[in-house]
Amino acid sequence: MTPFPDLDEGLHQLRAATQAKKCWTCNCFHSSLRSLERELPADRRPPVLNEAVTAAQAVLQPIRYECLGCDPCHPPQALNALGVAGEACGAAPVESRAGWPPLPGSYHVLRYSAPVAICTLTDENLAHRIAAAGSPQIAITGPMQTENLGIERLIANLVANPNIRFLILCGNDTEKAVGHRPGASLAALARSGLDGASRIIDAPGRRPVIKNLDSAAVERFRQQVEIVDRIGNADIPAILHEVASCAARSPGPATPFASARQIETITGRVPERMVSDPSGYVVIDVDRANRQLVVEHYTTAGVLDLIIRGATANEVMAPVFARNLVSRLDHAGYVGKELTRAEAALRSGDGFTQDAAPEQRRVAIESAASCGSGCACYAPPAPTSNPHADCGCAPQLESSMTTRTKPVLVVVGLLALTAVALGLRTTRSSAGTAESPANPPANAVDAPLGINAFMQMERQPKEAVAVQGVVNGHLADQHLLLLVDDADGACAGQSCCAPLILPVRWPGTVPTNGTAVIATGQFGTEGGKQVFLATSVAPRGGKP
């Protein structure tokens, strides 16, 4: 009777590792053979196993990486089949540190004391694979999508750790429609720094402007961290070999650095009371038969006065704004959140109940039978403040914000669209969303300004100004064009993103969606809301 749980399987896995060249320089294989020699000496092994071990030891080469996260990973499976106790992978355990990194993001924090950081640019899956490799020389790894906010966040997190002395750029950079090029832009920053306008010198990205870091932090990054440009390389063994090479020549920790710029952090809260919107409230439903979202608008007296249909949340939101159906930002945010939930349910086939927290939705759906109309029962017999009030199957709807504590889906794009449509100038704040160029001074109106730059000026000029953008839509009955920045033109007419939108009043010929135009005019006020009153709108040479 063999003393091994499965000698044949153990031999199979050991021979498979011996034949796999990637195993020869992997610490998994080295550690497994050391464990096997220690726990199961040669005099206790049958001849056939001794032959397999000797053959395995003959192919070993210097270790280049700790673990590649292979599936299957042959060495540990060999140990399991042979009943050998011991570590197959000798990687150091993850070592985190409270307070680092200071800014959140989609990265993997591995070891605070390690000298190497890895940025996989637009390849998030590559970051997962590198983290699984478990190299003790890697401090942090993750993607970076943009040449402004992404670079700012990366620099802030790296200079906060004096142990990090190298940054390997790997994975694919991207040009796509807006030409971000974050990797090449970061490499340019390391080479040349910033100009007087905080723009990265010689950066190929479209908007390489650093607004949220002081110059001392940028210079500290350039001095502390050496960039190793391996852009385009996604080969794990090659990347881990570079990690080992960097670690071998690390100069040791730098002097700790404290940035002069501090960002206020506050804790969110649920409002103590709900404030009703004087414009009324909405009931949102999903029409699966026609693949549409349905929004019913009710006056404050509970009278249904409008029904809006559309395939996406953005399509439905446009007439909501155009008809002034919301007048409070909290109500607009609530409507955007619920419409986004409804669109997701329409696409996935999941149930949708307006204003229901995730744990409440199934209960609401299962209770629909008692209502007789699937929880979409409106048909109020008489004006009421809530068309579902007598239904008894759906949670109570609220006309602006919920006062119940529940998970809230933050819909950054829709909120940005909401704020702009209400005449407020705001900026987008997604970690993966491009930032606009630096705010120009109020008198910089000689040349056409981009939509984002114009709308983010601290104050709008009183004199006439020219702005350039791309037509993203229009409301013909109101002679209203919706313009977005050139960099957002790829999203014109789509629901893929929610850029800043400039409403332009223009009674002349309406350009088609996607047309690049220059609009001349100035801001005015109509009905208590701001709108750009155009005196001319001229095509700018077709689509950008």
C-alpha cells in the first residue's frame, strides 16, 4: 500500500512543472522542491519519484518571479497529491498600512515597504494578474485611465509612500476618441515637468493639465520615483523580471514628504426631512414589451399631466429638463438615480420597483400579486399625493429624496447633466473621467473657448463670446441646441456618458447631431434659468 494519497497524480503534476519553462524560474517550483526534499527525503521516496525529482531539479534556473497565479499551478498540486506539507509559494504576506494610499482607487495595495509600483494603464485585468503573482517587491499596482485626474491621483499616492522608488508603466496606452494617452503623458511629465500653466510639457494626451497637485508634489515625484517605460508590454514574467531588476538597485526609502495641499473629507448623511419639489413628482416604470422606460409626471395635487417614454435614462431626462419637471437638485439627483436603476433593470431583465432598496425589491415584486397590476399600479381613482398610496404593494414614493437609510447608487454622469441643465456650472468628478483644461481668465474671450472651459469659468463674461463644441442634441420646439466639448463629441447622441452640456438658444437652421460648430453670443436668463443666447451658429468643418 503506497504511503502517498495519489502517487500517480503527484508524478503527473511534477512532470508537468518540469516541462513548463515558466516554472523553471518561478519560486512556486523552487519552494515546492525544497519542501519535498525536507519533508520526504530520498530514502523514503520510491525510485520513480526520485527520478522525477532529479529531473525537476535539473531544469531549475534563478528565480525571476514569486508566483504567476497560474491555473492550474502544478507544484502545489504535486505536493497535495504526495501528501507533503509545506509552502509551495514563498511570497511574503500582504503588508498594508493604515492611511496609505491617501486617495481611493481601483488598485491593489500589496506591501507598504516595497520599492516598486506598477501602473497597468488601461488594462485592469493585468493589474489583477500582477497582484496575484505576489512579488514581495511590489507596493501597489493598478490601472490609470486619464492624463490629468489619473496622473494626479497616482502621484499623490506614490509620494505619500517614501519606500516607492520605481514606477513601471506597462499594459496598453490608449488614444481612443478623446486621445487620453495617460502613459505617454506621465512619461513626459517625468522627463520635462510642467509649464507655467500646469500643463505637462510635450505630453501627447489631449488634456494633460495638473490642477490638483502643487508644484512641490510634482517635483517630489520626479525626484523620488524613477519611471520604467514598458508601455505595451503585458507579459507577466517580463514585468516581474523588471520588478526584480528595479528592487536590486533600489536606493532605499526617500525622506518622507508632506504635501501642503489638504483635501477636506466629510461623511455623507441622510437628510432629516424631505422637501417636496414644487414642480411635482414622477413615477418611473419599465415597459418590457416595448423595451422602454416610462416616466409619469404628477402635479403636487396628484394629477397626471405628462408621460415620457425613452430607451435610455439620458433620453428620458432631456424632456424632464426641457419641460421644467424638476426644480430642486435633490429631486433631480433622485430621478437620475432611479432612472439609471430602471435602465439597468430593463437591460438585465431584473425586477424594478421605484424607490426600493436592493433588499426590498424582491419582497415588493413577490407582493405584486396582491395588487393585481404588478406594482406598476397607478390609475389613481382621485387626485392624491401618491398614486401608489392605495396600492399596498410598493414602498411609498417620495417626491424628492428618500428619508430611509439605504444604499444609494451615485450616478455621477446624470448628476452632472442635471446641474448643467439647471443652469449651474459644475465639474465632473469621476476617477476615470477626463478633466477639462485649466480655467481661463474671465477676459479670455478673443478665441473660441471649448464648452468645458467656458462653463467652468469662475464668472461668465458680460460681453459677447465665441464657444466651440459639438451638437449633442436639440429641442426644436424651444429652438434649443445642446452643445458638448469636442473631446466628448464621440458620445454625441449616445447614452455612454454624460458630458457637460451647454444649452444654446438659436432660432436659425439647426445643425445635425455630431456637427462641430462655433456659437457666438452671451449668457442670459430665461425663466430664472441661464442659457447661452446665440447670435450666430456656424459649422466648423464637419464632425471632429
